[in-house]
Amino acid sequence: MSFTSMISQRRFLPSISSLLALEAVSRLGSASAAAKDLSLTQSAVSHQLKQLEAQMGVHLIARDKMKLTLTPAGQEFVQEARLLLERLSQASIKLRANPAGGSLNLSILPAFGLHWLAPRLKDFNHHHPNVSINLQTHKLPFSFDNSSSHAAIHYGKRDWPDVNYLELLPNHVIPVCAPGSMKHPVKTAKGLLAHPLLHLETHPDSWEQWFGHMQHPVSGLKGSLFDQSSTMAQAAVHGLGVALLPTFVAQEEVESGRLVLAFECPPVALGMYYLVWPKAHVQYSPLKHFRDWLESQRPEQSS
């Protein structure tokens, strides 16, 4: 059904006030509590609920003395309504923040966003002052379903359905540790196996991949798990083990002297970072500006 057709059947569209009343009752369990939450009278909330039920032709509320509960139909309906209310609230906030229009919701991986993207965004803002970038962090796996994001930063392979891809940069990693945490220098990749290895929850096989590149296949490696590269980096700084870090995360720590190479070797590329976006957003102007700018930031154009 097209959006125009949906709007033409507006008699089925409930008012915002009635949806707010239903959501508040669902969350708080009584008309009096919902009225207080919405700064309305109890009778006003009751009126909104009855009006909504009459419009839908469905019983949404089960009334038991002083307590109100939602019927199964009401529970299913309010879940969808809550998502729509949240998205409408977000859209209102973005409109107030950027009344000229041009807002891009971008879902990012925390370490990539902090260490690679954030330092470059000032340049994007300089060239596109009317486009606001709204950053939302995510961990893998991520889905555009029930998300307000127009695009996302993805790491790995081209394995997302129904999206377009822009290659950004390979994930070059190096093994690092705290200065002095090793009694003797490690002269071979195999030598790292004698030391605690730190692992990333979202990519628990990274060490196995790295050892494969070093022509020393291993399996079943164990060690402490971390949810983010930046957290793992700090664990390495404090001497908890050897971390396999992206170069854009490790560089600052190495330059400051807080980390050193645990084994002298060139960086190894374990995967690719991409910008991905649903095909439905391909003509969205702020996204097009952002894609074009990102292309100028890729390693082949800049270091």
C-alpha cells in the first residue's frame, strides 16, 4: 500500500493523544497514573481510551476495578504504537536541531566512530553545514529493521541483504602490549602463544585469522573477552595481555608509549569496513553528500 493510499484511509488513523494515553496505561497500569504522567485529568485519559476503542472497533483495555490491563490485541497494538511514537519524537528533536533540513542518522561501530570517523567529521561539517549527522553506536550484528538509521558502518564481508555498499578501508591490525610486560622479546608469531591473548566478543576468531596469515594455523584459543576495541586497548595498557588492535585504535597508544608492538610484523588486513545503506535511501540527499565525502576520505585519497 502506498503512503498516499494509507493517508486516504485516515479514518483508521488514531490521534496522537489517544496513542499516548494507551501507551501510558500500558506502562503504568491505571488511568490515574497515566493522567499524572501526561498532565491530564483521569476523565480525559478515559475518554481518549474509549474513543480509540470505538475508532478501532476492538477492545483494547480490560477493566478490573481500579486496575487497567491491555487485552492481547491491545498489547500487540501498543508495541507498534510505541515504536511509532518514539520515531516521531526523534524526528521532532532532529527537526528542532536542524530546521533547515538535511539530517542523517548514522549507526556506527564504537571504535571506528571514535578513532577514525569523529576526527574527520569537522571537515564534513565545513563542506556541508546544512547536514546534521546524528550518530548512534551499535555492536554487531545490526539490522535496519526497527531502526531509524539511514546508513550504518559495517565491518566484515558483503553479507547484508538488500543494501548498497561503499568500501571504506581494510581493518589492518597489529599485536600490541604494555611496555615491559614481556620478559623476553617475541621473535616469532608462535611465541605470542606463551602470553595471554585478549579477544573481541564480536570477532572472537581474529587471533586465529592473524596466526593463519603468519603461516602458523591455530584453533581454540582462549582468553579474556571484551565488548569493544577501546576497552581491550586499555586492558592491554594495564598489562592484562596482548591485544590485536586496528591500527587506527593502536596508533595513538603506541605513539604515546602506552603500548608497544608485541611482535615486529607488518599490519594484517582481516576484513573491510563499509558504509551500507538500504536501497530505499539511495536518493536521500544528505546520504548522497555523506557518501561522496567519505569517498574522499578513503586511504587511496588520504593517509
